[in-house]
Amino acid sequence: MPKRILRGTVTSDANEQTVTVSVERRFTHPVLKKTIRKSKKYRAHDEKNTFKKGDTVRIIECAPKSKTKRWEVIEA
């Protein structure tokens, strides 16, 4: 099964080697036919602490790094 790649914005870089990335998805409501925005936060591994709050990054699925980290930052 291929690994998922998501694009989002860094919302927090307070922790060492970890960034919180907010990923937004848009879809059409099945009944109302209205475009809806939903967002979800992912904790991603940032080895060199290179990404700061506000950066747009791509994250990829990986094996668990810690209790909450299941993603890695691959590029800006």
C-alpha cells in the first residue's frame, strides 16, 4: 500500500524534532451541495528543526516514531 503524502501548514514548532501540521481538506456536502472545509492536525518528525510556524510543508506516513508521531516532514 502506498504511503500517503499530505500538504499542510506548520502551526507549532515548540517541541524538539517535532512540528504540528494542520492539513485542510475541502469537499462537497452530499445533501447540501455546499463546499465544506475541515482541518486536522498531525504531529510530524522534523529531524533538524528546520521548519518554523507558518511554513507550508509536505508530510509522509512512516513507522511510529513516538506515541503520537506517525508522519515525517519531507520538504517545504
